[in-house]
Amino acid sequence: MIRIERICAVCGRGISWRRKWARDWENIKYCSDACRKRGLSHRDARVEKLILDLLQQRAADASLCPSEAAKIIADGNDWHNEMETVRMAARRLQRAGRILITQKGQPVNPDRAKGPLRLRLRKPQIGIEA
């Protein structure tokens, strides 16, 4: 059996294969019951758009601290509560190939990264035409 990597539609984390999902692996979309219950909302799409807008306003090689987006979303409230929302949006954007999540200037796997992260736009790939 070939196991294709699955990515959670909500949090953007990789989903580990479980034997109980063997017959339904192709239809697995969520990593947990919490993500299944939370689902994706219009707010999640707005957070993704905010991250992309903030990055596009900067120089091409500039990066963004996720806390900057969280502070805008919080609108004067405690922005720390919004950090996981921003991280989830960033993971979804990275999995979609729109941004890179970096640490000390190097791209990292967002499932395993710990500590301060930065977000930056992915540079467009220039293909070689035959």
C-alpha cells in the first residue's frame, strides 16, 4: 500500500497514517477531532490574505514575524491568543507553496520547528523552456 502524505486542511500539519484509517486513507482531511470540529472559516481565509498582503508590502527578500499579523488581528486585545491562528494560516500557505517559513534565514519544516519563526514570500521559480 502506498501512503501519500496527508496534510490537515485546518492546521496545516502533516497527518500520521493510522491503521484504523487504512480503508479510508484517501478521504482523511483532518489530523484530529479538534480540527474537524473547528473547520475552516472565512476568518481563516482573511488571516491568510492578511499575511500575504503584509508580505507583498515589503521588499522581495523581507520577512515577517507572525506576531505582527497577530497584533493586527487582535485589534488592541491580547494578541498572544491569535498566534496559533496565524501559525495555522502560515502552515497552510507554506503547504500551498505561497510562502516559506524560516528560522535563522533557513526554510524549516513547520511541523518540527520550535522557537521564533519568520515568514517570507516564496520566490517564483523560473522554468527552463525547451
